[in-house]
Amino acid sequence: MKRTFLAAFMAAAVATSLVAPVSFAAEAPPTKVSRYQAGYYHFKLGDFEVAALSDGTLPIPTLKLLTNARPGEVASRLADTYQTTEVDASINAFLIRADGRLILMDAGTGELYGPTLNKLEASLKAVGVTPEQITDILITHIHTDHTGGLMDGKRIVFPNATVHIEQKEVAYWLNPENRARAPEAAKKYFDEASAKVQPYVDAGKVKTFSGATELFRGIRSIPAPGHTPGHTFYALESKGEKLVFWGDLVHVAEVQMPNPGVTIAFDVDPKAAAATRKKAFADAVKGRYWVAADHISFPGVGHLRRDGSGYRWIPMTYVNDHYEAK
């Protein structure tokens, strides 16, 4: 399967300058969280309860995907962290309990990326939440490793949720003219976006916003373009504490932390993506706040610190039962 995936990806990458996430076969069976997998992790931020949720992991071939790196840099940095150049990328989502709302940050992959994923719904249930209880979903961007879980075939997975998306994302991915202009190999990515997000639009469940917007008490959007046109961070602030959800700012932390100029083939605008990453890294160090990322090793929450000319990831310390969830 890995060889098939690599061949399909490289064919698409050659055919188009727009590279969205690559789908595994749609017929791949759904999976459930193994009893051996850490599917969730609770923590508090001020008045908010947050749970990191695992949708699973996916092997990615870094030498074929990471760009703008020096010769040998990717392999060397990964070797320093005892990894090969095929790394297991986490797919994380996050649940926020706030003011009677259950707010989900991104929605996982659904069935699109193979049998090691599609575990978000089971992770939710493990923290005592059903998809029907989710009131709001904040989407960092419409790539389908973040929106694939919105639909299960023709079934709306979160029937009572309002989906909040930056209007630039909707305008880009759900525009038939953009699909028509895309090379043939890229059209399926627009099709997947349409299949996963359009049903919520048709049902009146999508609420768009533009730029920096206060969405709920203590929760606001931060424009972070580059990876996609409307890629968005979300900041959570309460009682002097702050957490910024980064979405796809980082794909391979062991390489992009020490060298934020390294980009990835999935970036729609690599130059802008690198600039956004450099700015975000510097701000996180200056502000000393927590950050959460969708592809940093689960649970994907921590701090940054300066390390020479780059940065180093300091993961959140694991604490068992450090508060009682309501």
C-alpha cells in the first residue's frame, strides 16, 4: 500500500502545482481505537476544559514531501531524533468545553486515508461525547485530513453542529471554476472537499467569517495563510492563560522547528507558509503561551523555545487525573 501511495502522490505532484493531501483507497475499512492507543488527553486552560483527541497516525515519506531543505538536512535532523525518513505523523483534533458548548477543533480524516486513521469518533466517545452533542466545529482549513470526518458516506456525522470556516477557504475549495482550472490529477481534491463540506453548506450548517474574528467568549480566529488561502489559527484565552491552535503550521516538527523555512508539498503557497511559520514561532516564544498542532506527535500540545538559529519543541508534561472533568 505504501508503494501505491507514493506512486500516486508523485504522479499528482508532477502534474500540478496545487498539491492537497493524497487519498488512500476509499474502500479502506474504518478502524476503531485500539485499547493500546492513547486516544485522548485532558487538560485545563483557565475556565476551559480541553481534550486532545487522536484520529490515528499516518506514515509520510519526508524526503519526497519536504521542500526548501538543504541537501541531507531532512535525513540528518530525523536521525538525530532516532527516526528514519518515513515518519509517523499524528492526526490530532481537539475538544473544548466552554460555556455549555462542545467545540471541536478540526474533524479528522474519515475514511479517506486508510486503516491507521478514522479514529476520531471513537476517541470522542472515549471522553464521553457523542458526535450528536458537538455544538460547533472550528475548521483550520479544508484539506480533507481536517474535514474528512465531517461525513460518513452520505451521513452527516455532526448533525447538530455549526461548522465555522474562514470564507477564503470556502471560496477556494468549493468554487467549480477553481476545480475546472485545476489539472486533472488535482480535481479529486476539490471533489473530496465538496463531498465533505458541501453537505453542511446545503444544510445551512456552515457559518463563515473573515479574518480576525471573536467567535465565542475567549475564542478568536487568527489569519495564517500560506498552507491554504484561508488557513486559520484559533486562540483560546482564559484567566491570563493562552493556547493557540496551529492547524497545519507544522508537519514534521523535528525538521521544521530547527529550520522553519522548510516547506511541504501540500502548501498552496510555500513562500507565504514559511513566512507565517517564522512569525508564529517567534510570537509563541515571545508570548510564552501554549500551542497545539494537528500533526505534532500526539497530544501535540506544548511550548516553543529558542534553540540556536531555530526552535525546539517542549511538550506538555503528562499529568494523570490532574483535575476532575465535569
